[in-house]
Amino acid sequence: MSFCDRITRHPLPVDPARAQDAAALFPDAPARLRDLIAGVAGSSPYLAGLIRQEADWLPAALDHDDVVARETAGFQDLSPDDLGVALRRAKRRVALQAALADLGGVWPLAQVTQALSDLADRAVDLALRAHVATEVRRGKLPDTDADAGGIFALAMGKGGAGELNYSSDIDLIVLFDETAYAEVDQMEARAALIRATRRMTATLSDVTEHGYVFRTDLRLRPDASVTPVCISTAAALAYYEAEGRTWERAAFIKARAAAGNIAAGERFLRELRPFVWRKHLDFAAIQDAHDMRLRIRDHKSLGGRLEVPGHNIKLGQGGIREIEFFTQTRQLIAGGRDPDLRVRDTVGGLAALAEKGWIPADVAQELTDHYRQHRDIEHRIQMVNDAQTHSLPKDDHGLRVVAALMGSDDPEAWQAALKTRLARVHELTEEFFAPDEVKAKRPDLSPESQAIIDRWQGYPALRSDRALQIFRRIEVPLLDRMSRASHPAEALARFDSFLAGLPAGVQLFSLFEANPQLIDLIVDICGTAPALAAYLAQHPAVLDAVLGGSFFAPWPKEAGLRAELEQVLRNAVTTGGYEAALDAARRWAHEWHFRIGVHHLRGLIDADEVAGQYADLAGACVSALFPVTADEFARKHGPAPGRGGVVLGMGSLGARMLNAGSDLDLIVIYDADGVDASDGPRPLAARPYYARLTQAMVTALSAPTAEGRLYEVDMRLRPSGRQGPVATSVQSFEAYQISEAWTWEHLALTRARVVAWTGTDAPALADQLEVLRMQVLRQRGTDPRVMPDLAQMRARLFAAKPEAGPWDVRNGPGRLQDIDLLAQACALRAGDPARGTLAQLRAGKRNKLLDPSEAETLSSAWRVFWRLHAAGRLLTDRPLDSAEIGRGAQEFLLRELDAPDCDTITDRIRDLVARARALIDAQVPK
């Protein structure tokens, strides 16, 4: 369709004479186009002048939308002086065609702003390259193979997002890649590129008899008051890492490598990504953005009563900036965790936030509509006289002109509609940035509670003024929620312990303020599970996960967890290397660990599901991290020699019965397959290779980093225990298990399960080990010494670990560990592959080692004991004592065991222990 056919609207001419004069320049044009030209010229003196100046060019040009490419073709061959003139002509023509397309409804807003942005990119690129070439010709720029001498311009703000307004200036940050030059040449290159940048700015900004191209603003660069107009990427990165502020992070949401050495610019933005996009949900950005908004209002005197005359459509109340801040702040909060939210343009950002559930879809759509209408008004304000202003006229005539450009012949009605929209935008955004201060007073507090609260100001989390300011806004709802808890004094005391353990508070308190539902969760945890509260104090970032859509989604099982962690590790290795991957694994695992604990605490999963989920999580961590560790190790020493190595999960991990405090029992088995040494920069013989790889794996799992640790690792179940090598060849393992291993080691083998591997033939090695495991069990299980040895083991265990109280269901005769041992003996004697205790007891029944009633009695006791033990490890890392854990924790245990009171639990434990002990004593010879 032709330009004329696409016209859907036109402005109304305020000056009929000027309108008629402009239309008369095009006597052969279709009536619709003449009406559009008349309306535009009749309300915009600036556009009337452009129409007159470009009357010969305009008719043929309008049917080509690629105006930027057409009007700047061949400019790369021009001298700097000729380029300046040519760019000014191109600016006139692009501005005229974009205005007519905008006012006539031919182009949507996005196409208008993109055309203006494309022209800015092209102009900056041409000018920058022209002046760099001048420095090269003058012999002032050292030799380099880098495109454009390594210099590049980042388009910031609306230019970066492709959203330039009609009379916009352009915000640029100009940097150069210092690695493009030898170290001795970098200062000389810097001086030459600074000159090129200044001349580029003059080419674009200076007003000549031909006009100007774009007003150019370089003040967004790092520390602009003291730095030159072009600095190195290294200096910029150092600044942002040490001193970067939230407003600069927000600015880089829209940043785009737009001119010069684009590859270097994109590389810089990738390196800057951790500064812009924080790894945790960043709710502290809300306060920063709100403070920035208030400073802008105060500086520009934009507060006070909302009136349309003189109102700043960009910075004023309900204006464009409020929508942009609303969008960018939400993106900063969550974009570090979700790359899909890293969208440059405002409309796209709103859509992405709605898609991911961060804002309601109807709010996103309403703000999008208001944003587009505000931008239309902004353009028309600027089109009147090509003025870089965002303020509506104060006089009636000026307002009538803007309304006429919007196609309205009723300025009063138009103003009333605009005022309504501005108020609505302010309402939607202000609720997010500045929710009403809590007016409720503190609940009545006992002197003991008040004494606890009085000491909070001395805690590390509340030492900064900012943290204290935010906390004061959440203190009343927090205390109010605690006062309504089942046991308020207990909840307050536990929260006090939690608060005392926090290293910092701004992020967490901001999180609570923005998401009040988390206050309920923290009160529940503090009132019930002090061990989980302590875990939360060590890893407060896990609360981020509660706000994600997957926190209450179905459990993904081990395969799903492993796939997710593998992706997390790939991303971390790509952006930050191996150490970053270890930190990422810890953050990821802590969130899932916390999820399991919360689901258990709230009764969403039972003790059996808890055991399986903790095992899934541990298995995923080991299986995903081991190959990454092996790859890192191989960079120095070459790939694993031979077939590779596998990790056996032993004990609770092998049996898939982990709890909140479980460590991991692991064994590493390898097969060098006759290969003497690895092939790498620093080759190692096979045995030390696998030994050091195993140590690296243990470090990857257990070493504390800035993000904490994953698991404690115990390798004492390997052949020969602490005296044996940390990694064992499959041949040695087989010989040891058949000829040297003790009965207790065969019992342990009943639970062995391959959880990870690395190497060319490791899956086949894993299958071989399972065959070997069954071979050993069937061969050694018939040994008559199994039960006598078991009797000795029981005696040693009972002497070394006596029961710690009536609710200690793990240690002692007839308790969990004792039932586990008998179950393992059943699997060993039966040569059965079962690994879990209940499955092993069933194997004992199938093989006539236990009669059905014995198996059922032991299974029933074990289930009760496991429920109590799993719940106890969530509540505390100390021996479970009903008198010490608090009433909230007691109620959790009563729910878990379906008991009316603690005495009933005590009686039930006593009865089950006595019955289980009698059965085991009858099975095991004295």
C-alpha cells in the first residue's frame, strides 16, 4: 500500500493560512495527503518549514519506509566536513517523513521511534569512524587491527531501547578496548580516541546554517565530572564494580552497542552483566528508584497538585518516567535470575513482566496503553517548534495546538482525559514505589519482649541507616503477626536469633516490604523450626525462591533437578568460570533445600517424600557437579585416563533416606583400563589422577565459598577406611570386597548406588559395579559369620553412641540404626538388590529370614521413628528434647505423628522400641 492509502488520521490546522500555503505546494497530490500536510503545517511552524524546504523531495520519498538507509547511503565515503552537512540534510528528511507518518497514523509509535533511533546509530557510527580515520591519517593513532580503532559507542536510555523521541538528544557512553593496543601504545591511543570522540560530538551537535543532527550527551559515562569523554573498558568495569549505583544499573537495562566496534561493545556489556543483573532478587532497588524519583521531582519542582497546563509529560506526576521506573525496577529485581526479563524497551519489558507473573496482565496492558499515549503527546509537544521539551504549554493557545496535533477540536475535553490518565498512572506506580506507611501502632508487648526488641539496633543487619529505615516500615506488621502466632513469645525469641545471625538487612527487609506474605512465612519458621530459621539466617537469599512460580509446583524428581542444575552450571562456567559455578550450585541447592524444609513444615509433603526429595537434591548436586569438576581438572591434567570413574552413594544417600541435616557417604571407583597416565599439559599417573580428582570433587561439594557449602562429605566407607586411597580402582575394589572386606563393609554395600560418573566408558563401568555388588552380596551373604559379626557391631555401636533421651529414635537397641542394620543383614543374606530399609525388610520376609509379623512390626516401628527423626532434624541440630524445642515445634511433631500430646509420643516410642529390640535380639545371636 502507498503512504497515502495508509493514512488513518490527520491533525487539525490551528493556522488555516499556513495550512493552505503548505498544501498548495503539492497540487498533484491526493486529497488525503494534502489534508495531512495542511493539518501538520497548520499546527507546527517547524514542520511547515521542513515541508517547504523539502517540497521537491517529499512526494517520491514517502512511499519508501527505509528512509534512514536511503538518505544516508554512501555517507561512509565523505570527509568529516561534508559528512556534517549531509547528516543534517538526512536529519531533516527523516524528521519530516517520521512526523508525517506519525501524525497520519501510517507508522505505529514503535516504527517512528525506531526510525529516529536508527538514524542516531548511523550518524554516530559514521561520525566516529570518520574522525578515527582522521587520527589514523595524521599518524596519531597507533597501529591496530581492531575495527574502528577499538572505539565504540553505547546507546543509552531511549536510544538504546530504540525509543528515541521526536526532538530527543542522544545519551552515549564512548569507550575503547585497550587490549587492541600494545601496553606502551595505550596512552597515545587514548588521547587520539578522546579527540575523535569530541569531534564526533561536534559533528552531531553543533548548530550550523544547515541545522544540527542530534544534541549529544556523554554525561552518563563513569564519574563524568572527572573522566574524559572516552575511557577504556578496563577503567569503566573497575568503576562499576567498585562504585556503580542503582541508577546506573537501571540505565544499562537499555544499553546497546550502537556504533564503532560493535563486537567490543557487546563484549563489554557481557562483562558488565553481573553488575546490572544481580544474582539474587534485588528488592532494595525499589527504595533506590523511589528516592531517585523524589530527587527528580524536587530538583525539577514537579511536586504539588496535578494540573495539565505546564505539566511535564516525561518527569511529572503520572508521566513517562514513572512507567519506565516501574518497569525497570521490576526488571532489576528479578532479571538477574530470569534472562527473559532483560528487555530493553518499555513496552516489551511490561509484557515480559506480565508473562512471568511479576505484574498483573491487566496492569501491564493499561500501563502500555498510557505509555504509548504519553509518548504520542511528547512527540507532538516537540513537533511544534523542534524544542527538546517535555512540558505541556501553560497557555490556552499552546494547549490548543498540541490538542489539534492529537486530532482533537475540544482542548478542554482533551485536557480532562489526559489528567485522568496521568492520575491513573500515578496511582498504579506509586502503590509499587511508596505503599502507604503502616499507621497501626505496635501491639502491646511484655517487658521481656520489649527488652528483646530494644537490642535489635545493635545487630549487624540494622547498623546502616538505610536498613533501619526499611525495617521500621515492616516492624509493626512483623510484630503484629508475631502477636497473633500460637506462641508469640517463642516466635519473637526465635526471630531474635534469626535477626542476630543476619550479616546484612537491606535486601531482606526490602524483600519483606515488597512481599508481606513472606512475613507470615518467617514467623511460622521462627515459631516452629529454629534449625530452619538458622539455615535461613545463613542463606537469606533462599527466600527469592518463594516468590518464584515454581516454589509450590510439583516436585521435578532427580532427573529434572539434574537437568536444571546442569544448565545453571553451564551458564555460570560461561560467564564466570569454575569458581562461579561452585557459587551458583550452592545458591541453587540452598533454594531447593529450603523448599523441602518449608513444604515439610507446612505439611505439604510427608516424611517419606522428604527423604526422597533430599536424596533427589543430593544426587542431582553430585551428578551435575562431578563432570564439571572433571572438566576443570582435565584442563590442567588432561581427560580421565581409561574408562573413567564413578561415584557410589553409600549409607542414607544410597538408600535414598536423607534428612535436613544429612551428610553424604561417598566412594569413588575408577578403571584406568591399562592407561598409565593422563594426556594433558601436566599429565598424572592414573592412581594420583583419580585421587586428586576425588579430592577436587569433595572440595566442590564441601568447601565453604562466599555462598556457603553444599554438603559435608564422608569417605570412610571406602576400602581400608581412612588408611585407604580416596579413589579405588575397580580391580582393587573387587578383590578387597571378595577377599578382605569386613562384614560391616558388606552390610554397607547393600546400600551402594551409583550417583555420578565421568569418563568415556563410565556408564558401562557403573553397570559393571552393580553386577559386582550383587556378586559380592550373594557370595558373602552366605558366610556364617554375618550374624555373629552383626552382634559385635551392635554392642560396639551401643557403647559408642548410647541413646540421648527418650525421643532419640536413632541410637540404641530397637531404634532406627538397629533396625537399619538388621535390614541390611537381610539384604546381604538374601543377596537382594534392595537398598532402602523397608525394601530390605521385605526382602527378609520373602527369603524367610523374617516372618511376616516380625517384618511388619519392624517396618511399623521404623516408619514412626523415621517420621520423628526427619521432623527433629528440621527443627534442631541437637538431640530432640520435647521440653526444649518449644510449643510450636511440639505441635509440628504432634501433627507429624498424629498424636494428641507429647506423653503419647513418649509412650509410643517406648513401646515400639521394646518390641523392635525384642525381635532383633531374637534374630541376632548373643
